[in-house]
Amino acid sequence: MAAEIQIYKISGKYTKKFQKFQFTKFVRATNEQNALEKALSIVTSVRLLRRKITITEIKTVSIEECDDLYIRSLSQIE
């Protein structure tokens, strides 16, 4: 029994070199915890510590609400 893959929108903010940044990532995952882990791994790949990141929103979105063309194309293939 395979779990259904959904699209998650994860928004947050972080501080780097005394500047504040906001981000929004769209990821495909089976549950909220996996989506959060994937988004954090993407954001921290630019030499940023996880403790400096504050997640403000995690929600499930439809294909039409997704702005990331790569995620949209992957979701339409299935």
C-alpha cells in the first residue's frame, strides 16, 4: 500500500550576516514531516544552520497553486 504523494508549501525566514530573508519552497512528500525535512535540507545547503531558520507555515496545496514548474511537471506525470 503506497502513500499518496502531496505537494507542500513551506514558508519561513532566516537571518544571515545581519540581513533577514524570507523563503517559500514547494516540495513533494508523503507527509508533513518528510516535507519539512526536505525543505530544510534545501535551505541549509547554502551554509546556513538549522537553528537560524524559523518555519512560519506548512500547508498542502493543489497543483494549480504551485509556482514551481519542476514540481508541477512531476505531479502531472503521475
